[in-house]
Amino acid sequence: MTRPIALVTGASRGIGRAIAERLAETHDLILVARDEAQLQDVSIACQATGARTDCIAVDVTNFLATAERLTGLHVDVLVNNAGVAVMKPFLDMTAEEWHRMVNVNVNALYHVTRAVLPGMVERGHGHVCTIGSTAGRNTFVGGTAYAGTKHFVMGFSESLMLEVRDAGVGVSVVMPGSVDTDLFPASTNRTWMLEPRDVADAVAFVVHTPPHMLVHRIEVRPLSPKRPRESSTPQSH
Ligand SMILES: NC(=O)c1ccc[n+]([C@@H]2O[C@H](COP(=O)([O-])OP(=O)(O)OC[C@H]3O[C@@H](n4cnc5c(N)ncnc54)[C@H](OP(=O)(O)O)[C@@H]3O)[C@@H](O)[C@H]2O)c1
């Protein structure tokens, strides 16, 4: 039987890897990130559940390269997951850090979505799920750029949802609190955080709703942390 196809950006590790492995239970996968060796590793894990996989090593901040590699691909579910975080006070942030966050967390949403959305609209079927954050509706010291980009995700996703739902394309945003991934420095206390597979379950939930309904926004938080917070790293949970 033909499976639907899900494209996951930032699939080489962390939350994206967990999403790919979770969706591999029901979908074939197109795995996108820069690290080809890590993508191959994820690809093998996904194939173990019967999924067919394609790995595309591309920097999603590069508009031309992304358009060249992704335009015209048949994609039923797009998960815009690739993201970076530099959390520090505005006056300590370099221009390079600011631009990197805006390029990955904001501009790449245009590059990737622009490449695959036309096919969904033509087929009258599809789903675009973007990984936002609770920082998309909260603010915190050290969050001028990160929280700013995740607020953008909310405006982008809700506007796009209104534009394409009549064409049969659903748009959703999954907003996790803090998740135990490489996004945080190694020294961070992680015992109270969500696991990447928790976010993957939320993505699977929004993707698998009946065709006539859409869960547009879902916020995922840890419950009953194993230990009280100890770290002083800026956090949003
Ligand atoms: N961890 C958290 O607490 C948390 C909480 C809420 C939301 N989120 C969001 O969840 C998403 C995933 O974060 P994570 O925690 O899983 O981070 P992570 O472990 O650092 O993984 C980030 C992923 O993004 C990819 N990526 C980064 N820059 C890229 C680029 N220029 N081109 C292509 N791929 C790129 C990386 O792959 P390569 O390096 O191989 O390119 C990697 O697969 C992000 O949008 C993040 O904002 C995370």
C-alpha cells in the first residue's frame, strides 16, 4: 500500500529525529538537514518501521539550494522543525547570532514551505506543521531574538492556515516547553524537561486528525517534573 509522504526539516537529531521516527510508523519520509551522516543514521532507524526514506542534505537558509532540492517533491505532510537558539541579552548578541536565528527560524520557513506548498494546494490535500515554542507567546530575559522568531511562527502559521484551509491544506503549530536536546548547553539540568518523543507524539496527533477537522495549535508542557529546576539557564516551560 502507498504511504503518505512526510518531509521533516532538522531531522538529523533532537526533536526532528523523534518526529521522523514517529511518523515513520505511518508515512514514508524525506529527511532534511545539513549533516548527511546523521541523516543516514535516522534513515536506517525509520526504515526499521517499514518506511521508505530519502535524505536531502541542504542548508535550509540557502533559498536557491532549498528551492532546487525541494521544489516539486510530492509531500503530504511538511514538518518545519529546523531551528536554532542563542539565548542571551540583546546587548551581548552578535550580528552573526541574530542573523543565524532569523535565517533558520524565520526565513527558512519561506524557503521550505514555498517549495512544497504549491503541490499540496494543487492536490487539494496536505498539512504544514511548524514547531514553535511556548516562547512564541511568552517573553524572557535573553529571548529578544529566539522569542521574537517563535512569535513570528505564530503569526505565520495562523495567517497561512486562513489562506489555504479552503484548498484542503491544514496548517498547525506545535509549541513545546523545554525539551531535552542539544539546543541547550551540556551543563543544563534536564531532569524536568520534555523528551523529544513527547513532541513527536503531539505532531502525530495533529497530523492524524480526521480530514474535516484541524487542530491548529497545541502547547506541550512537562507534568510533574522528576526534580525541581536547578539550572539558571534561561528557560521556557
Ligand atoms: N529543545 C527545546 O527545548 C525546544 C523547545 C521548544 C521548541 N523547540 C524547537 O524545536 C525545533 C528543534 O529543536 P531541537 O531542540 O531538536 O534542536 P537541535 O537538537 O539543536 O536540532 C536542530 C535541528 O535543526 C537542524 N538545522 C539547524 N540549522 C539548519 C540549517 N541551516 N539547515 C538545515 N537544518 C538545520 C539541525 O540539523 P543540522 O545541524 O544537521 O543541519 C538539527 O537537525 C526548533 O525549531 C526549536 O526552536 C525546541
